[in-house]
Amino acid sequence: MIEIINKFGKIEITNEAISAICSKEVSEAYGIVGLGKRGANGILEIFRNEHTGKGVKVSHDEKGIILEVYIVVEYGVNLKTVSQNLIEKLKYSIEKLTGINVSDVIVNIQSIKVEL
């Protein structure tokens, strides 16, 4: 949870709220099938619901918010371009909506979805 204190009072923004914003942005990003994370059993789960917040890890340090996002991409897209676009999109959205600096965005490509 992140606390912002000003002369009017205190604002608390939970990690779940930040994760929900990230999930929404990922669901609208080009070339990304959804958020995905490998479970303890090694099986990959794909989360397509934009409000789940699963597949996103939020932490923070003295510089700002650190986002770690686990995604599944479509086959045939340029992985570097999709990742860079997502980093820019997440950084912009979180900073715009919360007013808090995003110090780092880590994109983990968990899998590539191939249509047969």
C-alpha cells in the first residue's frame, strides 16, 4: 500500500488498485493475449479478465512504484516492440492516474500463444 500525505489528509492506494489499472491496460495492449503466471505446479494460467490483477506484482521503493508484469503474447508479434510499448503504456497510465512515479517496469513474457 502506498500512502500520500498532504495538508488535506491522507490517501492510501492499495497494490490491488494499481494491479487493476495494469490489468486494464494490458487487456487493451496490441499483441498481448492476457496476463499469465506459472503456478507452483508449472502450469501456466492465462488471465483474460481485465480486473483480476493476477499476473501483476506491485512493490515500491524510495524512487516510486515497481511493476512486474507476466504476459502471454500472440505468435508473430515483435516481442521487443510489444514489451517496450507495454512499459510505456503502464508507466504513463499509473503516473497519470495515481500521481506516483513509476521507477521500474519489468515485463516477463511467460508464453507465446500459437493458433493451430
